[in-house]
Amino acid sequence: MQPDRQNAAGIGELIKLALVFIRRQYLVIIFATLLASAASLIYLRLVSPAYTAQVQVLFENPRAQFLQKQSLLSEPTVDVTQIETQLQIIKSQATAAAVIKQLTLADHPDFKEVRPLQSWLLGLLRRWRSAPSQGAQPTPPEQPSEATIANFLDRLSAGRVGYSHVIEIAFTSSDPALAADIANAIAKAYINDQLEAKFEATRTATSWLRERLRNLGEEALTAERAVEAYKSQNNIVSSGGKPIDEQQITELNTRLATARAQSSEATAKLSRYEALLAVDPAKPSSIGNLDAIGSDAMNSPIITSLRQQYLELARREAELSARVGRDHLAVVNIRNRLREFRVSILDEVKRLSEISRSEAELAKQRQQEIEKRLSVAIAQSRLTNSAELTIRDLESRAKSLRGLYDTFLQQYMGSAQQESFPISETRVIFPASAAQTKSKPKAKVVLSVGLLGGLALGLLLGFVRDVMDRVFRTSSQLEAALDLPCLSLVPILSLPRQQRSAARPQQTQEDSNQRILSSAPDIHRAVVGMPLSRYTEAIRSIKIAIDHSPAKTPNQVIGVTSALPNEGKTTIAASVAQLIGHSGKKVIIVDCDLRNPSLSARLVPKALDGIIEVMKGDRSLDEVVWRDPNTTLAVLPAVQRGRVLHSSELLSDGSICKLFDRLRQSYDYVIVDLPPLSPLVDVRVTAPLIDCYVLVVEWGRTKIDVVQHALHTAPTISDSLIGAVLNKTDIKAMARYDTHRSDYYDDSHYIRYGLSSS
């Protein structure tokens, strides 16, 4: 179940990302879709309608069975390659030229018009193919021009219908009747071309057969005459082979096999006799092997009589031995007589062995005699074998030539008959007719392509726009790019109309003399005027991050800076100071942007002296500090009397360190409005003065690479940063960028606790 849940979550996340992407780029997508749809409508209005006529041709083999047997040419196998070849023939320039001449289409407007680019390319191709010394060959008057043929082929199409043997020929023209006539003419020209090609092939083959038959007849007659001449020279009456007595050799082979069998049998019998005679006659076991000799020993009456007497004595010996014992005199006498019988039997066996030896020698001599006669017969046959092989080879060649002549004669007769029976392998099964509806442009297809193409183009442009959007949009993006926590998302503050009209009251002379902030301009007092706004809640988040820094050290002096000017760092610094002062803490905001003191110009435009005069000793701190009567906020301005050339030296002077030590003792918080990082180097020298820094980044405008480069060039500042603030955030647009926390930006969550969306 766990992998299924993960897959479902992954698919849901992808769908959510896609929907958010569309919400971000929907204007681009809609614009591209409308533009492509408008282009499709213009195309439909400008392009003239065209009509397509179609004719279907069946490519098969309808030849009669009796003609297939007599056909000189092999029957073509209808396969993909064969059909593709026929399609190329249909779309060839030869077929186009024949139809153009037949219907006189050279002057028709559909084929007379030539595109400039196409004409130029055709001319260039002709010049490249022709030799440098040869000029361009003019087109014959009866032949259509290449431009006309090219226009004709552009309107012609041919293809196979499914996996069948049906070819569909289509032609497109502005005139539906003309399109049907041309399509039918193309089919007819193709069928006529097939018939003409078959006639030409058959005529060529018949002519070749006629010449080949004449040569084969002469060769067969010459071979037959050579056979008869060779028989006469070698006195060969017939092909049966009178000089070679094959029957004699066969008979000798049979007799030799019989003689070898008899010789082997006699030798084996002699071996058995010799094995029996090799046994000691005194042993009774010498008589037990008589059966192994064979039928000669068993048929001998002498051996049979002696053996019967021997067996009778052996029985009597066994009986007496059982009654009186083996050592009795009668038993010993019987045993002696048994020994005599064995000797007599072996003597008779010796006689039979001699007879067997004579028979073996006689069989061997007979075998040798037959082998000699066979060798002589074979030697004689070898002498006459050459003549026999020669006559057989001559007869075989003569017979082959005669058979080949007969076969070619049959083919020739069949091809001659086939010429009088013309038939094509193709036929029209569905002729073309005038179309009632236009084939192009198809309004639905063009509009669908335009709509889908515009949608795809819009998605592509939106994707490119999304990829090229290298600015800060979300807190997670900021944290990943800068490796800093995002302290707050400060929204764009839209002041009410009444408050906006009273935002810039003129300071009275009394206020200037007493250095009292009568009213802060614009949005610097928004946290006081709108304490339950979303903007004030974002400033509170910055205040909490300052008080609860992970460094576990008190952050009393807080520097506020940015990478570029006009990112709202001064507004953030003033708002944080106003919030702290409104809470009852003693706070002072110091304008350290000596080259462009925008904070002083907005809060105390009538100030005559500031931080530079205090550093020089011209004024005391109490003489230049301005105070807010409604809160405990104090302002230490910077008065610009001229161009400050060495602002970094002023901020690194020892006098400013003493000034900040005094501020630490007099105030709970010191908020320092610093210059931006990228244009100036002043912020880099303020590290000894500041406890922590807050980086302000403008939402949707500041480039990621610019901020990264600014922090890389100021490592001392980067190490002391407690986080960054996304300023001027469009909260309504955040849901389109921050997909994981889209519900976080809903105003209903804030309204529930009495907070306004401003």
C-alpha cells in the first residue's frame, strides 16, 4: 500500500504543478492560442478549395490456366515490393507526360502556374546535371515542360488500400470533373503501359527462343553423330558392355564369398580340435569338452560307443565309491579303465583333427584360386572401362541436348500462341467520379491544428518564460538560492484613500525647532495606523526573528540592507523601528546611507544636522536626534550638504564606533538603514558596528544571480545575516508560484483573526 500511496501522491503533485503553471502563464497560452486560431481562419479564407477524385485498380494475376502453363515468362509474385514498384510506375514522369499529352493539360491554369522557388530549384538542378560545355537542352514541342509535370505530380497520389492488392489513385484539382477524368486517364495509361511492356517482353523472348532452338538442334545432331562414330571406332555393338563381362565378375564375387565362409568355418573347427587335444588326457574334464567340437565328433560312431562305455564306468565308479570307498581295489580298477577310455577317445579326436586340417587347407587353396581369377577379371575390365565411360558420356550429352531442344520447342510454341491472347494483370474495379465535396482545405482539421498548435506554442512560450524568470518568487526559492532563512513575506501595502491623502502633512516651524516627528510620510507609519493588517503581521515576523536569533546572542544593533537600490530596505527599517517604538521599547533608527539618505529625506526633510556632524564633533547626539511624540521612536538623520566622496572611511572611523557604543547604552534597539550591497562598498565596513543584518529582496524584480554575487563579494556581511525578507510581495500571485503552501496565502485565514488583507 505504501508504494501505491507514494505514486498517487507523486501524480497528484504533478497535476498540481501543471495547474499552477497554467495559472501563472494563462495569458501567454491564451494569446498564442488565439493568434494561431486567427491564422487558421485567415488560411481558410485565402486558400482556394480543391477536389480529389479516386480510382481503384486491382493488381492481380488473372491469366488463364492453360496460358500459365505455356507462359514463357515467370509469373510475378504479388508482394509488398512488387506493389511498391507499381506505385512508383504510376507516379512516374512518363505516366504524367502521357496523360498531360492525352488530355492537353499543358495550358490548364492548375498546371501552368509555377512557384518561383520551385522554378529556381529546377533550373539550378538542370544546370548542375548538365556538362559545362553543353547548354540547356530545350524541351521538345510535343513534350510537356518539367514545371508542368512537377505540378501534375504534386497533385497525384497513389497508395495501397490496407493489406490488399488494390491500388488507389487520387488526383486533386480545382475542377472536380477534370480531377475525375485525369484519375481515370492515369489508370488507363498505367494498364496500357503494362500491356505494352508484356508484348515487348514476349516478342523479345520469342525471338531469342527461335535463335536458341536453331543452335540446340545443330548441337544435338552433332552429339548423336559423335556417339555413332565412337561406337564404330571401338567396335561397341551395344551399350550393354560386351567387352566387359560384368556377369562373370558378379559370379566370381559370389563364389569368393562362399569360399571365404567355408575357409573360416574349417579354420574355426580345427582350432576347437587343437584346444581339446591340448588338455591332459589323465583329467576327467578332457572328455567334457567334446560337445564344443561340433557335429563331426558327435556323429562319429566310435566316439559315441566309447563315450557311452565311459559314462557307464563312471556311474559304476560313483556307486562303488559310495558303498566301499574311493580307495577300494574295485574302484581303483574302474578308475584305470576310465583313463584308458579317455585315451582312446582322444586318439579318435586326433584322427578327426587331421581330417579337419586337410579340409581347412583345401578351402584356403580354393579361396586363393577364386581371388586370383577375380583379380584377372577386374584387371581386364579396367582396360576397357575408359571406352565405356566415353560412350556413356557421349550418349548422355546427346540425350540432354535432345531433351533441352524439345523443352524449348514447347516454350516457343506456347509463347507464339500467347502473343495472340493479350491480357493485363491489372484492371479498374472502381472508376473515378466527380467529387461533390472539397478535399482541402479541411476546415475542421485546419482549425484543430491551429488550436492545438497555438496551445502547444503557448505552453512552450510559457515554459520558456517560466525558465527565464530568474527572480525571487517564493520563500523556498530564496532559502535554496541564498542558504538563508526567509524571515517574512512583506506584502505590497495599499493605503486607504483617506490615509493616503493625509500621508504627507507639512512640518511646522515649531516641530522643526523641537525636532518632533509630526507624522511619518507614506507607509512608514503603517504599522501604527493599521496594527491589524497583514503588512504589520509581516513586520512582527521580522521583529521576532531578530529577538530569537539562533545565535543565542542579543541583537541590539540591526542593519537593514539590500542588493540593489529601490528594493524597500528603508521602508522595512522604518516599519520595524515604528513597531518596536509602538510596543514601548526605546528604539532609534540611524540613517547610514550617507550618499543617498532617503530615510532622512522622508522622515525629517527639515533636518539641518545629522550623523556626520555628530561624528565630526560639531553637534552633540541630543542636538540632532528627532523624536516621535506618539511612540518612543528616535531618528538620527544624515544630512547631505554636498557630494560625500569618502563615505566608507566615515563609516569605519573610530568616532562612529564611540557613537554606536553610546547608542547601545541609551536605547534598547538600534535600527540602521544601510546602503545597498552592489553599487557601494560602504556596508562591508560596518561589520564591527552591527550585531546582525537583515537582507531585503524585492519580490518579482531582483535577479537571483545579482543577490548571490552581492553576498559573495561581502563575506563578512553574509556571515552575520540572520535572514532575508521578500518585500513588495504580491500575495494574490503567490498561490501561482508556491504550490506547496498555496493555501497559506488565503485571506480567510487572516480575516478570521481580525486581520485585514492590506
